[in-house]
Amino acid sequence: MRIKAAVFDFDGTLVPFKMDYIALRRGIINKIAETGISEDIFDVKDPIRVTLKKARELLNNKDIDTLERETEEIIDFYELEGAKNNAVITGVSEVLKTLKEMNLKLGIFTLNQRKIVEILLTKANNLLEIFDAVVTRNSVSDFYEKSIKMKYLRNCLGKLGVKGNESIVIGDHTIDIEAGNLMNAITVGVLTPRNEKELLKEEKYDYLINSLDEIPEIVQKVLEI
């Protein structure tokens, strides 16, 4: 099998997950409550897209536009706070350089804002330059749609000039794996404390790893198939 590209999720995969998601979701629920909608119908454990879907059903278009703009500002704030004390995972640079030496194109598809990706990769000896394509939520519309991660991946693969079945997709969340599967890519789940239970429950990945150090070996195995 000819693998031409490796595409990575960012937050939780290339960098540790540092965002205070509970505080973020609470902030969004509080903002929704300012429109007069009762907080009681929302659960702080729900993904943001689920919370906003409920709010959309009760708001007019003008209020929805305002809410989504204010939600973006809240997310931006918590992402920047998390990035202040964050850094690329140890060993990532070496893994990426090895994949480049294997003649693979490299991409990122992430729900993070581009500014966060640029800040953290630039701090890591300007690692941003090693990537051939970076797709963030600034690149794709409909951020809160359920299948949005697949759209991000498709966009990234387009920029890389490769097909889904010519790529290997690496992520720490089930939505990353789902996106890869939908694009017929080889999928690799990365076990982390935050998503370990979900990944083990889903079992829809082709490979499951504890460290990104294992990626070059997996690529080599796939190339030999």
C-alpha cells in the first residue's frame, strides 16, 4: 500500500490537552442564559456543538449569529490560557522528521484556532515549517456540525494533494478516528488519560498506540502490505 501523507490531530495528539473544558462549557452556557434561555436544559458535560444545537432551536437567526460569535471569543480565551503553559510533546519533532525522511507529506487537522497551532509549533524550534498543510477552525465553516472533523480532514487532504486511502490519520479522539474512517484512511488512535476509555470502547481504529514514537514503525508496516 502506498502511503503518501500522515495527518495529525493537534490538541491531545501533538500537544498535551490543557484546556479547562468544564469552565469553557460553563462559560458558554452562562452566555446562552443571557438570552433568556434557562440553564437547566444544558449539561456542562455535553460537547459544545450539542449545547449550541439546543440553543439554536430556541433562538432566532440574529441571536444565533451573535451567540456563535461570542462563543468563538470564549473558546479563543480558554485556548490561549491553555497554551500559555503548554508545549509540543517530547519526541514529536524527531517523529515528524523521520516521517519526512520517509517521503511523507505532513498535515494537521484540528478544531483549534490557527493562532494556537502557530504559537506552540513556532515555540518548538519553528516546527510549523515541517507541515505541508494546516487546517484549523479558521479554515472551515460550520464549526459546530457533527461531521465537521471529516470536513477538516478532507480539506487537509485536498491541500496535500492525496487521497484518503493514501494517508494515515493520527488522533487521540474518536472523532479523529471517525473522520479517518470516513475518508478511507489508515487510522491510529493515541491513548491519553482524557480519551482512553472512549477509544478502547469504540475499537474502530486500525492501530492503537501509547506514544507517537510508534508511528514510523506503523507506516513502515503499512508500506510493506
